[in-house]
Amino acid sequence: MYLSSISSRLLLYDTISWDLKKSYGCYDGVMRDISWSDDSKYMLQVNSMGLIEILSPADHDVRSLQHIPIKETWSASFHRDGHRNIAVGTKSGVVKIWDTKTKTITKTFPTPSQPSCVHFLSYNAKNTSLAATMMNGDTVIYGLVSNIPVLTVKLTCSNSISAMKFHHDSRSLLGLATDEGHVVLRDITTNKDKAFFENIHASPVSDISFSLINKDVLLSSGYDKIIQVYDIRLQNVVSTVRTSYTLSSLAINAENQVALGTKNGHVLIYDLRDLTSPFKVLKGHEEEITKVAFQPTRRKTVSTELSLREEVEITSPLKVQSPVKTRTSDMFFVNDTPPKHNLDISAMGTDNKADSFLVMLGLDKSNVDIDDDQNKSSEYERKSDKHEIRYRQLDAEKNISKVSTPLNSRTVENFGFPSPLCIPNGVSDDKRVSNSNLSSIKLHNNNIQSTTSNVDTKSIDELKDFIKLTLSDVADDNRNYFLHIMMALTKQKLYLEKQLAHMNQVVQNLVQNQNDLVEANRKLSLQIDQLKLHNNF
């Protein structure tokens, strides 16, 4: 695993030995941002001019895989599920979604009423919302289902946002920091502050980061050389750490390691459990470090997307493929039509749970800590397996009943026993044994028939229960889907009504201005006539 830090160059350090492993730089000036994809395979770099580049650290050196050819770009962020979709912010205030596989723009969000340069971008935990912080201090929340701005977060304490980030676990919790030294936690569902730490820093806050181990822990760094540790649930400051350097960036990994970038080019490595002093100081940079970021832990899920490295290798006709394949963990399915059950249906499923309307109605439970959808699907699979086994038992029992049916009607014929009416008074021992066998066979057949009827009745009852449960699940799914569509249409209607009211206001202003001009023209004409009459006399 790597720790990445940027100034005029990108440096990658090994998080175990803390040795410098790789270096990359092909631009003049100090780079603005660096971030990792959620699958830990790729990096997203934004240079001093706002140009966006996708990098891969898989080879011996850092390799450039793709440039995003959008004009006037200024900020970017990976989707929280994989590396295919990237949110891109421009200097004109437009937010777009770039598809790294098709290399096209798949979505363009409407421009806000007061557009400004997009400074920060962040997806929420469930990938249902995208936050874009502008240079003018506004943070616009875009719904990824309705594809329209659903909320604009305005802070009364500041118009200058220095850091913005969604919580990695709670989809509605948004962290904001300001140049005045404030740290704000805003709930985008209610658009109210969950916590407000006023003047917690004596100078601008440079960065904030949520702990990956404890979801209630937040850290902030500032130009006042101080690290603040917060308890979100108790809404208080747990610890204050003073350093000897002006802090410019902050990052935390899953091993409780805290990395701090400084103005003089040093990277301070702390242990969150012991913040008395850094246990490592990295001195690879000579200029201000603008961003530090840990490589996420690689997840053990199989993705069906074609990796960016394979796309570059396939589209390059001059490269000779080696017969020995390495890094099998980085290989995806290379076919053009990957399996449909893993392609974009999962993304559609998460997007269909979106925004705050269903949450307000109490119909959306996707913001809980446990993923209910996975539990429901596994429970449904267990039920299906159970009923499938039951159906097999039912078929076997029906076959048994079919085989045993002739014994009830043709017992004497099948076993060759004479009729009891033909037996004389003197009955031999063999015939007595035959009669006793016949009675036992009849009793056995009656038991089989009664057992089969009981099993058939029980199976029918279970089948009825299964059908009722299935119909109930289908009805619930249809109801939720209908409510989701109604909420999306309602949001679109409200947006259109707002635009219509704005247009009506503009038209009324134009009419008023026109009337004022007509009145002024009439008065001027009257004054001209009076002057002419005065000159005649």
C-alpha cells in the first residue's frame, strides 16, 4: 500500500517501510489534487492548470493512462464504486460525469443560478448524491437519480470554504471547513447543522478527514499548526495536538495512521492512538505539499469492467504482449459484453434509492449502517432454495403414491392369493400365513395412503404460503418503485414551477420597464411640443 503526496511532483511511499518507491511529474507548477479510486487501482491527479489525468502505479513507474479532454476543468472525484465514472467540475460552474471506459461525457448537470468555479467535489456513501463546492461559498447537492440540484448549502458564518468532504458511512453527513477557522457538519436531509465548531482554528482550516475505524471521529488541520480531534456524536473536541509546522493537508487510513502535509515540504506520520509526536517524518519534497492521500485497502470483489491498463494495452498496436501474465488481481473480463448481472444494474439499484424525499417520507431505509438489500437478497435466496428442495420432495412423494396405488385395488391379483370365499373349513398353515401377509400388506398400504395425503396437504399449504410471500414482495417492490417515480416527478415539477415563476417575474419586470419607457417617452414628447410652442411665440 502507498501513501501519495504532491507538490511539484507526485511521490509514492511504502506504508510499511516508509521508503520512497515511485516519483512522477511532467507539469510545471504545484499540483492541486490527488485521490485514489475506491478499488485502490488508479489515481486521479489535477495539475496547477486544472488538467485532469488518470495514473496507474501498477508498473515499475507511475504510468499515465488517460487524460480527460474537457475544457476549463478545475476539480475531479472518483465514484465511490470502482473507477469507471468520474465527476468533473469546471471553472464556469458546470459539473459533468466522465465515463473512463467509453471516454465520453455521460451526464451534465444543470448550471446553478449563481455559477462559480467548482472547487471541491465529493460523492456520498451510497452514491446517491454529489456535492460540489463553488468558489463563492455555495455547496450544491446534485441528486444522481433526478439529475438536478436538490439542495444548496449556504453557511451563515462564512462565504469561503477551504475543505469539503462527505462522510464515508453516513450518506447524509457533509463536512465543511472555512477560512475563518470554523468546522461545520451539515445534515443534507434536513439542511441543518449536526455540529458546529466555531473558531476552532485561529487561522484557515486546511483539510478535514473522517476516521475509517471509528465513524464518530473527525480530524482537522490548520495553518495555525494545530490538529483537532472531534467526537461527532458528543459534539466536542477530544484532543488538540500542536506541531512545529504549518499544516496544509490531512489523510487517515484503516491502520489508524495519520499523514500531515506541511508548507515546507515535509510529511508527518502520526499514530492516531498516540498523537504526542510523529513516529516518521518524510522529507521527499522541497515545496509546499498540497495534498496527501492513502491508497485504500483493496476490496475482494470481482469487477466486470475492463481495467484502464488493459484498455491501453489493447488499443496500442505497437506493444507486444508477454506470454507470461502477471498481476492477475488487476485483470478484469476482457470481453466486450461482460455479464449483465454485475454491469450497471447495481449502480441503478443504488441510484433508485436516492435522495431525501423518500427519507423524509420514511420509505427509504438505505441510510442505515447495515445494507438491508444484501440481507434481503440472501434471505430470498435461502427461501427459494428451501422451497425448491420442498418441490423435489413433493415430486418424489407423488411418484411413490403413483407406484403404491395399484396395491390398494389389485392386491390379491398381484400377489396370487386365493379369495377367502374359496377357503374350506380346514385351513392349512400355509394359507394362514398367506392370509396374515395379506392383512399386513393392506395395513401397510393404508398407512402409505394416509401419510401421502398428509404430506400432500402440508406441501399445498407451504406452496400457498410461498405464493403469498412472493406476491407480497412483488407488491412491495412495485409500490416502492411507484413512489420513487412519483417523488422524481414531484421534484421535477417543483423545479419547473420554480423556473416558471422566475420567468414570470422576469416578464413582469420587462413589462414594467417598457411601461416606464413609454411614460418617459410621452413626457419627452410633451416637453418638445411645449418648447416648439414657446419658440413660435
